[in-house]
Amino acid sequence: MILANLDTSSLVKLGVALVFTGTLTACKTNPEEILGYSANQICSRHFISNEPVEFITTKVIPEALASLESMPGIDLDLQKKQVTLTYLHDGESYIRTSVYRDGLGCTLALDSTPDQVQEQTVNPVVLSPATPLPVNIDSSISLDAFFEEPKADYSERYNTFAVVVAHNGEIVAEQYDNKHSKDTRMLSWSMAKTVTGLLAGVMDQQAMITKYDTVDTGEHVVTVDNLMRMSSGLQWNETSDNGSSDLGNMWYLNSDSAAYAKNKPVTYKAGSEFHYSTGTTQILSEYLGQKMGGNLQSIYDFYQTQLFTPLGINNAIIEHDEAGTFRGGARVFLTPHDWIKMGQLIINKGVWNGKQLISEQWIEEMKSPGVSNYYGGQLWLNDMGIWVLDLPKDTISLRGHRGQYLVVIPSKNIVVARFGAYGSEVNQDINRANRKLMRNVADLIESIEG
């Protein structure tokens, strides 16, 4: 099916600026990067999150598409479950295809043909029925502040899709837009990093790894702890306003994310400085995957049976790159209620239904400052407390690109999940957006406590 009725002018009418910042670059548009990003987004969000393609192109990725000089052709193959974008520019034809595989989500075909990627499959594990969290809705709790839109232009909108709140292990409030529900699997972006940190904790609990394990990056040796705390010693450019970023290059131009990250030059001593890097998490993901057995099936089996199944989660998706490494830096899909379980597991100090899945020490170290006072082990600490003074000091958070949040407050036994798609202007001033979100959370705590 070709969606040819969407063009750049229609996006402009929606208030879409002809720039895109964040994961992609703004000043030097690389068509292959834009197409790879867009194909992956359409594929994942349609086949995993069940979002209509027109919703994705106009409400999630319009600025990326509008950064091209003309609208690419979008071919949605429902039979093969593939999405192909084609784009003609200066006499050159650019093509990117993202392939959906059951249990594995979507993968860009870069060094292989789409059919070759499709052939790399896993046998789904036999999953127990999902165990939902208790729901005890408190009608006095309002979530309207999370959905307020002070601006009409897309680039300045918050575009909130879902907000869910849990208190004492029960869902007490939830609100959704008209395209999402409690059953929608929501994309993590960088919230996935904390899931990867928790997976590492499961493996530590099972004596499969330790934080002292050394990981060979080719140029030098780092420890698991260095990787957990974003201190690999490797050069990395997460975002860029004037040229290509390592993040975009790794995800959309390279088939092996860990190899790309490990190939970066050494610029500081591992463990001595904090440098936020999705590439660092991909190196960690590759190492964990090797310890899980090193192939798609063994990796898939491990995270499904050793983390998700014990939590009563039976429809989680973690996407993999073409080389087979799970994309633990950015691509985990869980329902809003299941994301709440991730926060509750941290509050429970690694215990679920009486079983110690992750050691209390590992959880405490994830919540403790490393090289940075504001970042622990694949987890953000309370860096917004200096702006939102009534935010509890033990507030921690998972944060993802364009406004994905899981805010965890152990002292209050409160977890708040927020999902959406920040416009580029909001995303560019991310600290301001973070403060607004945390202000809403602080007000929410007051409402819950009466």
C-alpha cells in the first residue's frame, strides 16, 4: 500500500517547522538517516503499538519528514510486515526498509536484504498469562496538567499520549489520548537504558556477570560498572546542531551498533568522567547478550523468562539491530502498566512476589551517584530538585527522547509514567521540559497525599 497523498506542504499546514532536532541532525539533512529513522518509526509504531500510519507521519515524525525537500514514498507491506521509504533527490534514489519480526519488533535492513532479515527469527517462548497491577482509581486525582497545550504550533506542543500513576503498588490514576490505551505498547527511547541496567542486575543475581567484569572495546578495556555509569572513555557525540551525530549514525547508518560505538577513539580514562552515550549502553547490551548465549534465540529467551515473565509481563518487545545486539539503549516496548512495574521493582529493591530478582545492593548502586552526581547506573537521579524544591530528594527517573518518562519516588511509593512526542522546540529546551514534568509530579504528590 502506497501512501502518496501526504506531502511536505500538508505537513506545513499542520504547523510543522522544516527542521528537526534531537535524535537526528538539523542543519545537514542526511536523506539516508532521515529515511532510516522514519522507516523504523513507522514500522515499530504501526506493527507494535498499533498506531495508524497517518497518525505517525503527522503526529510523531512530521518534522523529520518535513526536513526532506519532498515527501518520500511510503510502502506499507502488511503481508510481509515491512515498511519501505523511497526518496528521490538530485537524481539519486534513496531507499530504506524496516522489517518486523514476531517477538523482535522492527529492524532496519542495511547490510542484508529485507528478506534475509525476515528469515532471522525466534521461537516465541511459552508465556504465562499477564498479571496486571491492582487498579484502584482515585477520582480526586486530576492529570489534566500533563495534557495542557499552551501553544498551537506542532514544534512547541507537548503532544501527551498517556499518563499513568501508581501509589503503593496500585494504579490510582490514568489518562490517554484517543489513539492509545492501557494496552498500547509504548516506545521507551532512552528509558530502555534502565531496563538494560535491570537486566544486568538479574544476571548479577544469577552469578552470570559482576560489575567488575572487563569488556574489551578494542582500544581499551572497561568494566561493566564503567558502562553502567556512562564512563567508558570513548568519544561520543549524542546530539549535534551542525552536522552528523554519533547517535544517528549508529542507529540508522550502521548495522552493528556495538561495533560502531567500540570503534570510537579513547578520549579520557574510563571511570574518570561522565559522558552520556547511547553507544555505551549498546556496548553493555552486546556484552550482556554474549553472556546470555550470544544468539537471537538465547538472548530473547533470557530477557523474556528471567525479567519479564516474573513480573507478569507477557507482550514485551525489545528490538535488535541487524547484527543481533538487542537495542538496550533505546528500543523497548511495554504497556503503560508494565512500565509502572519497572518502577515498582526498583521501589521493591529488586523483589517481586517474594522473589529476589535483583539484589538490593545492585538496585542501591543504580540509585547512587557515579561519576556524575545526577546519574547513577543507567538511571537519572534528582537533577531537577534544584528547580522543583518540593520534589522528594530520592526522586529518580527513566527518561526517553521526546518526552518519555518514568518517575520513581521510593519514599512516597509513587510511580508516574508519561508518554508522548515533544515537538522540536520543546525537545530542544529539554531541561525546561524536564522541570515542567517534575513540577507536575510534585503537584501530583500533594494531590495524592491530600
